[in-house]
Amino acid sequence: MKKHNFSAGPCILPSSVFKEASQAVLDFNNSGLSILEISHRSKDFVSVIEEARTLVLDLLGLQNKGYQALFLHGGASTQFLSVAYNLLEKKAAYLNTGTWSSKAIKEAKLFGEIIEVASSKDKQFNCIPKNYSVDQSFDYFHCTSNNTIYGTQIKEFPSVEIPMVCDMSSDIFSRELNFENFDLIYAGAQKNMGPAGTTLVVVKESILGKVSREIPSLFDYQIQIEKESMFNTPAVYAVYVSLLNLRWLQSLGGIKAIEKANHKKAQLLYSAIDNNSLFTGYAAKEDRSIMNATFNLKSKKLEPLFNDMCQEANINGINGHRSIGGYRASMYNALPISSVEILIEVMNQLERKA
Ligand SMILES: *Cc1c(COP(=O)(O)O)cnc(C)c1O
């Protein structure tokens, strides 16, 4: 029995993607070889990674605009330091909206001065700070578009006159943004793009090459661009499955189409949370994420019953992050609306019972 998978990451992907991906393990492109045993320099795989890079730029509307798409190793967490390695000469501005931003700040501090231009830490990160300013004295501005753990999301990005860097790990390809406003976007694949194991970096080439330090090759974006993400062996299978998912997204009508579906799912769930007397939302309403909905039972005593009912209904992965507890329903692109409806039905059943 297939589960309703609300896992925050690694997360659900379309079943058609799982099917095609599993077929390629047995026989890739009728080659008589598994995708797991071919050279990353083979024609078949080079065309996979090239198509994936092209699709990324197409979907984001960044084709022929001076951007490069890279598939790197080490997760989004490695980008916390790579960003600073490549861009930080003296000081950088960071917006602190949660655990991941805080970790990005910590790593960047190894390379220079970091100023937190605003933080919602004193509000337990339940909202996005507004009305802060970022002047031109900084090398770049860094923010996290969607706070996977707290369930908040930046709806309006500041306009800054320095390079804007954004960790979009948990909402990339979920909503339309003017991606040209960003100079560097990165995302661990496993939240909304593919399986764990590869990390997407989309970078505007003109911002590179400006720091005076030496950068180790693996972390150097310019070298990775030159080597077309193949400085060393890329995560062949993770890139392939990401490509399948990007093709799926494109066939649906791209980001515009999926954004509509994502809004619908989020609206349904948030109104269920607001209308159910037993539950309360965690994030400030105006900052609610359309990807990760965080909520709590007002009475902790009901948690075991609710957990049992969820399990009974084949609902997986709605426990909140271990750092904040409560519940979190992640509604990434591939999650069908029917799964959201089932969760809501269980919440309503609980209300009738309690
Ligand atoms: C999960 C997550 C990360 C960490 O990703 P890894 O690929 O595990 O390093 C960073 N930022 C955000 C916003 C995340 O959701």
C-alpha cells in the first residue's frame, strides 16, 4: 500500500519517476547496461547531465542570461561554505530566518565578517523579518527562501544592489519568482528536485572571480563551470533521477502550473488547521510556507491518538523537526492533493472524536 508521504526530505517524487528510474537501474536506454555501471563520461550520461542543466535554466527562465547550472556534491550544507569561499572578500549580509540560515552564517564566518541584517530568532523563527535594509558595502546578501523546519517562506525579496544569494533547497521549482533577481541559487536536490546526493547551483558567471583568496578546485565555481560539473565523478544516479523529475515538471506546464497546484494544496491544509478547534498553526499567517506547513495540537494529550490515526490512514512523515516538535506536513511538487485531503479528513475525524 502506497503511503501518503509528507516527509520533509528526502521526499516524495512522482511515481512515474520512480518507475522510470528503477527501469534504468536494470537497463539504461536499452544499452544492456545499468545506469549504475556506466561511465560518467559516456555519451549517454553526458547527454543526461547536459539536458538536466538546460532544463534547469529553461524552467527558471534563465537561459542565455549569463547563468550556469551545476550539479555538485556535498549537499546544500557544503554551499554554506562554497558561497563564502567564492564571494566573500570582506563582509557579507545575512538574513537569519532559521536553523539553515544560522548554519550558513556559521560557515561563512570562517571567511570574513558576517552581519545579520535581521533575524527572527527572538520569535522562535515563526516569521520573516521585514523592513531591514542592505547597503552596498557588502560583498553579497544571503537569504533562505523557505524555512523547511519552521514553515515560513519569503514572499517578497528585498531589492539589493549587491549580488543576491539564496538557499532555495526546499522551494526551488515550486513557485514563480523573477529568478534574474538572484545571482546565485543553490538547493540540495532531495527536497523538491530529486533524490539526495546532488546539489544544484545556479550562478551568474559575472559575479565570480572577484575574491583574492585561492579556492580549492572542488569548491571553485569557475573550475566547476569549466569542467561542466565533472571535475570529479558526479552523482550519476541522483542527477539522472533529478532529470526525470524536471522532465515531469516541464510536461505538466512548468513552474507556473505546479505553483497553482501547490497553492491549492496549501490553502486547503491551512484552512483546515485554522478551522479545526484542536489545532493551531506555528508560522505567522502572512509568512506561511506553501511547501512545509507547521502546526500543533493544542492539547499534547491528543498526540498519541492523532499519531495512531495517521498511521492507520497510511500517512507518513508529518512529525515536526526534532528541534521544534509538533507537526509538519511537507507538500512538495509531487505530493498529490488527494494526500492532503486524507490528512484533513483524519484531522476532522479527530475533532469529532475528541
Ligand atoms: C535541508 C536543507 C538544507 C541542508 O541540506 P543538505 O543537502 O542536507 O546539506 C539547507 N537548507 C535548507 C533550506 C534545507 O531545507
